[in-house]
Amino acid sequence: MIKDQLVGKTGKERVQLKSREIAKIGSVAKTKVGDYSIEIVDIKEIDGGVEVLVRAWGKDNKQIGFGKDGTVDIERIKVYSPPILVEDPNGDIQIESSPNRDGDTEIKIFREDATAAILEDLSDTISVITKSGDKNIKPGKVSNTTSTFKPAAGANEPVDGFTRDTANDTWDLAHDGAGDASSSTNSDDSVYADSQWAGDKYTISRLAFLFDTSAIGTDDIDSAVLSLFKSTVQGFLDTNADSVVIVSFSSSSTSAIQNSDYAKANWGTTLLSNEIDVTNWGAGYNAFTLNAAGEAAINKSGISEFGIRTDRDIDDVNPSGRTEVGIRMADIADTTSEPKLVVEHSAAATTTTSSTTTSTSTSTSTSTSTSTSTSTSTSSSTTSTSSSTSTSTTSGTTTSSTSSSTSTSTSTSTSTSTSTSSSSTSTSTSTSSSTSTSTSSSTSSTSSSTSTSTSTSTSTSSSTSTSTSSTTTGPPFIIPIMDIQPFKPVLDVKPIKPVVDVKSTKPSVVIKRTTR
């Protein structure tokens, strides 16, 4: 049994061992538990507890839609320090309660049943979290997170317990004085303010509950409920039409409640929850829904501390009789009746900021260059022999020719070149914003050049060339090659004086181009 394995373990070791064993359950088919039918889709071990994925159905057997809009099909519930014991008069595990003010105790009987215990705990949690009907459910949608936190058993962090003034003092001394009794290890305690003794003698008891809520981290808190289970052994009496309510508390130690914690300065007077009339304190869990101030009192990175007081204690009004409410404490360990804080939380909303930046730029550039060059060259006694073969194909017509020539010439060439260019005049304007809108325009490129060249040359070359061209527009044209006669070689080559004005001479063979 799991309980046998817990003997001799520290508080943290006990919690993790229980969590590991409960995670082995895996899943549970739809099961009726109290007012709900619950299906456990999956369980896994986490640090300090278990994470359970749950579907639920109400009394009418209609599925419950979780979340503010009722669209959540599967609720994610994290149970810290999960229970393993359920009350059963036929069980084999007995736990004796702490004595009440009259010295009476009570024997409670349990059995170990981890599956039944986790289902009972889930049933109570489902009763206090946000939910609605089945109309908006999106199949397969999993919620953010609901976490249930509990105090630790014994004098351990996070502790719970009582602190009191029992000296039967006047109201002022009882209310404002120092405490004379405290405990962090009771299984049952009570909160009260009464004048049960004759005359003007009063006693007051205040209870404290601490929870390690650091697992919430940076999440936003959507709702929070502090649930306290009614004790049947501690006193229950209301002769003052009194009520009890959750307030803030500041401890001197997170692992032990002490007499000094009774000081009035450690207890808030601002109501952090709804009030519950003592006459309405029912069997099982009684739920205090935290208001905005109560949610703000939850420490998302550490220990959250709360107290419970009667309203006469808060208002500093002496009672004429006795008001007392009995509550089960954390030392009723491993059961489904320990104090617990149920918190719905979700990832913090992200903030999106936007900015618009507009910029405009204009640039203009102009570049002009002028270049003039003159060159003169003279050459003489050049002998040239030329042999040429060419093939031309134009739109399906092919013409071939072969020629050879030898010539002798003397040449003088003069070349003059003048070039002027003006280019790259551009204007660009651009505008941009966060949506990357830009407009630009440019105009460029004006170029002109003038070149004059006069040359006369005689060269010797030997070349073979082949060219092919075609066109898809217009009719084909043919370059007819007329009758080509070779030149007779010139035997005696003499230099010729340079001629200043060089004119082209008529060739011996004329090639005419006809176009059609």
C-alpha cells in the first residue's frame, strides 16, 4: 500500500511518492462522483503533485464546458499533495482527531483508494471553477490550468494552525492583547469569538492557512476559491447571527504558527472573500470565493498567507454569546478534506505596440564629361595577301564565295575623335512607414557622342569566317555575289609618298546589294 511507503519520509518525499503512484493510474472511464460524472483522460506526475486531464458531466448527464465561454472540452487540473484516503466506515485506517475545547476527540475511518480519492478531490474542484453548458464545447480543446494547493501537515512549510487568547479577559484585552495558545499540528481546529463565561470574560480564536503558490509563476489569476471542510468534532454554535470571512495574515514563520502571531497587527480587516453565515456552515467543503483584493494577496512566486476570523472579531464588537465554527486542518493528511486553495490561472496576456515612422529623401546628381583625342600614324611598304571563304545563310537561302588577293600599299592615317557625354541626371523621392510603403521615381541617361575619323590603311590578313543569320519578320533577302576576278600580283612594290587627302579608290570588283 502507498501509505505504508510513506512511513519515515519527509513531507516532500511523501508528496512525491504519492504523486508517482497516482500517476500510474493513467486514465479512468466515466465515473459518477457526487454531483458529477468524471472521466480522467490522463494523469502524469509533476513536481509536488499530479496533472490530471478531465472531462465532466453534470446531473443531467450533459457534458460541462469549462472556461469563461464554455468551449473547453478537457480541463487541466494540477493537484498538489494529492490525497490517497477516502472516508469509509468499513475501512481499515483510523485517524483520531485533535481534542476540542471540552477535551472530546473523534475517530475517523478511512480506506486507501488512490483512484477514488483523486476523483473525489476533482469533483469538489469542478464544483468551484468556471464552467457552463455543452453548447459551445470544442472537442479536444484543453484549458489553461487549474491548480489546487494545500498546507503541509505538521510544523512544516507551508503551515496551518490556530492562535488564541484563552485567558478569559475583557473584550479589549482579548481582542487587542497577546496570544497565549497556538498549534500547527492539529487535525481539527475552530475559529470563534465568544463570551461563554459569566460577566465580561471573552475568548477569541483565529486560524491561519498558508499555501505554496509559486507554481503559478507569471500567469494571470482568473479566479480563486479557498475551501474549508467542516469538522464534526469541534464546536458549532451561533448565538450572535455571526459570520466568518477570509482576511490577510502575516506570519512570523512559514513553518509554525506561534502565540505571537495572535497580535492584531498580523490580521487584516479588509474582507478578501464572501462572508459565510455560521448557520449556513454545511457538511463537507465550504467555499470562500476570493475577490479582487483576495486574488491580489496570492503570492505567485512564493507563500500565500490567509486567515479566517469572525465578523465580530473584525469589527471589534463584543458578542453576547458564542460563535464557533469547526474546520479540518492539514494534519488530517492524505485525505479529501484538507484545506485547499483552488486557483484558475492562464498565461499573461501579451501587449502589442505599434509605431509609425515616416521619412522622405530627395537626391539629384548630374555628371558631364568631355574627351578629345588625336592620333596620327604613318606606315609604308606593306604587302598584304588575303584569302577569304564565307558562307551566308539567310532564311533558307545559302550563298558561298571564295576569294584571294595580294596587294601592296603605302598608307598614312590620321584619326581625330571628340566625344562629349552628359549622363546620370536623376531625382529620387521615397516615403516609408511601418507598413513599408515607398514611392520612388528616377530619370536618367542622356548620352551623345560625336566621332570623326579619317584613315587610310593597307594591311595583310588571312581570315576565314562563317556567319549565319535569320529573321522572323519581313521577307527573306539575298545578297547576290557578282563575278569575282582575282587581282594579278604586283611584282615591283615601291614606296609611295604619303597623301594628305586620302580618298577611297574604286574597287576592281563591285559587289552590289539588291533588296527585295
